[in-house]
Amino acid sequence: KAHVQARLKFASEHLNNSEENWVKVLYWSDETKIELFGINSTCHVWKRRNAACDSKNTIPTTKHGSGNIMLWGCFSAKGTGQLRRIRGTMDGAMYHQIL
């Protein structure tokens, strides 16, 4: 609820901003982790008691993980930004460096 109120306040305060001002705004940014083998979440499958597992519902795994890559991207009024690889933990300093 607090986020909704904050967004409404922001929108009403910037309702009459010029187009030149909106060109300076980064509209969206996000990061994602891509697993190179498998998935990074749990998957559940229903089966009847004492029924054998169906091989189509199994996910192969590797010991000690198989690697992943973390990516960050954004877009603004000027279009999409560069897709950046994130090494380590994304913190405020790294975020400012990317921008």
C-alpha cells in the first residue's frame, strides 16, 4: 500500500513535466540470473501414491552447481541500454558504475 501511495504521489508531482525532462529518466531496470544447466527454483509434480516417477518430469542435476550468469538491463526514452554482466553481488556502488 505504501508503494502505491508513493507512486501516486510521484505521478501527481510530475504530471506536467516536459518531454525534455522525461528523456532524462531511466524507466526500467532489472537483473536476472540464468542457470547454465537446470533451473534456479523448485519444481513440483503431482503423482499417485506408489506410482513410478515419469522421466519427463525429472530434471537432471550436476554436483556442486553448473554455473550461472547474472545479467542487468534497462530502457529509457532513448531506447534500450547495454546488457551488462554482473560479477559478484550487485550493490549501490556497482549500480552507479553501470549507470
